[in-house]
Amino acid sequence: MYIATTFKGLEDICAKEVNGKKLADRLVIFNKLKTPKSANSVFKLIDKFNFNSLDDIVKNIKKKKITLRKKFSVACNRNGEHNFTSLDVIIRVGKALADKKHEFNLKNPENIIKIEIINDLCVFGYLL
């Protein structure tokens, strides 16, 4: 499964391009890898889940089997009312993954973990 990020209001157009469906505002989910013209980014889905707190996000991501090359970074977009920022997510998830013997490297990553947070939905995967 793949996720395309797009501008709010373009989800239906993006979904048509990839034969997918709108998952949430700005997010389209689809099966076969394509690069739609209406997308800002595409990432390979690792998981999607609902959460109540930043701790929930970190715990859910830590539980998943994530395959990374040595150096990685984390990118996060967050929309909705939360008591944390995108930077908080990047730091906490980055630390959790670094604890698994991977090197957090913002300047020269070999992998980027992409996290999209919309209200109480968290979607994350490998940025392509």
C-alpha cells in the first residue's frame, strides 16, 4: 500500500490518477506504485492507526518492524489540535528508532520515515 500527500481539495483528482481512495484530508491510499501529478509526495505505507497522545504514536511506531539503512531521518506534517508539535514527533520518533542501532542524520539520510498526522490519525511509511 502507498500513500500520496496532496493539497486539500485535490484528493479526488489524486485518487483518480492512482486508482485509489481518499483516506483523510490531503491523503490518498492506493495499491500499485504510481507518481500522480497531483501529489506532493508518495510514501510506502508501514502502518496507520488512531492515537490519543504523542506517547501512543511513539509506542505504535516502536512496535513495528522498520527496515532502515544505517542513516535515517524523520519528516512529519501535523494538522489538528494537539499538545505537541511536528518537531516533538520528529525528535521522539527519531530517538526511538536510533535506540534500535540506527543513526539519526538530518543532513545525509539514506532513508526518511514520513509521518502524517491528521487529527487523531497517524499514517507513516518510507518516503519514496
